[in-house]
Amino acid sequence: MTTQGTEITVGNPSMSKVFVDTSTDGQWSGNVLLDSIAGQSIGILIPNATLTFAQAQYTAGLMAYRLQNAQTLRVSARGFGVKDGQYCMNESRITPVRVNPNDILTVYPLAVAGGTATNALAWVETTKGTELMQALGAGAGEAVAMTTAINGQSLGDAFFNSTLRSITVQVEDAHQLDSVQIIDEMGGVVMTIQGGFRGASTASRSNEYNLYAPNLGINIGKGWSLKVICKNDA
């Protein structure tokens, strides 16, 4: 397993704290960020504080993060990181959230796939909840199905009989998300949504995501899949 340095600065208009970790790629477990000074988790350090921004970063590749209650496992905030040095304070704003004493900050980074291949992550929101999905080593121009990061389920297996509300996709540094596709059980394309670049690349819309598609209303059937098509910009 590979590792990389990760960091999240969280706060509000009157304060902020920096949390750091050397995180293992491809997992949530064990990737708990601690305060850079006191070495404490966020719930112990600043219980009951209200957060209005989160600036998350990784060394190379891509990364998701979440604020989670370590006892109930409830996630109260989530998002994507950016490559070190590509922060945008305006994009770092989050819906105000109060820190629970049991909360921890955890991250799910992925390393660079290598060659022309691309790794991708997606926060997928449905009426059943929100899950992180991933596609690993997608070849350039290839439509690759995403599966849940935790247990490897397809869109239809994880979210059958629910309604898709939004998709937010991040692909690794310097790569392009050409598009995402929602595919039904017969292989038919229900919807195609075009993506793009992020960060400092040409035509960048965001440092954090390659595609943000809110306000969807697609009823998910059994056997359905979410596919990404990526391109290498190297």
C-alpha cells in the first residue's frame, strides 16, 4: 500500500485549526487526521465549534474527506481535496456544521494511476443516502463502471429503488473527465453528462471537481451502473 501526506484546515470567520496525517491510499480505515500542534482529533480539540470552511489537500492523485462521528458513524460533512498549493478559499466553504465531541476527520486518497490510466472518485447522493464511489485504472477513453469504495457495489446494487439526486466527480491531477453515463440493466444509456478539467488545467471550472451535477431525478433500477470516461492531459 502506498501513502501520502494529507492535510485539512477547518474553521470559521474567527478561528481555524490544521489537521494532518500520513494516509494510506485506497482506504478510510486508519486515515484519521490529528491537530498539527496538539496531536488531537477534531472532536476533542474543538468540540461544539461551528465550521464554515474546510481546505483539504493531498500530495498527488486525488482525495475525498469526511467529518464523521466515531461512535454513530454519522457523516456531517464531506467533500474533495485539492493538490497541495491549489487551494481556493471560496470553493472551500461548506454548509455550517457543529463539531461533535466524538467527531473525527478522515480521508480517502488515491495515488496517481500511472501511464495513461486514470483513477476517479465520486460522491453520489440518492434518497437512500450518500456514498463514495471509485473507478481505478481507467484507460483513456474507456467507459469504466464505478463501484462503492467500501464494498465494491455497483450503482444499482447500492442504490436500487432510490432516486439519484446528485453526482460530484473528481479525477486525478492533470486528467480530464470526458463524461459520465448512467446505464440501465439492458445496457442502454439513460443519461450522459459532460465533464471537464479541474485545477490549473485548460478550461478549469473548479479546483475540487471535474463534474458537479445537482438536482437530478433519476429512479435507479437493479443492474444499473454509473460509468466514467476519462482522458489523459499529459
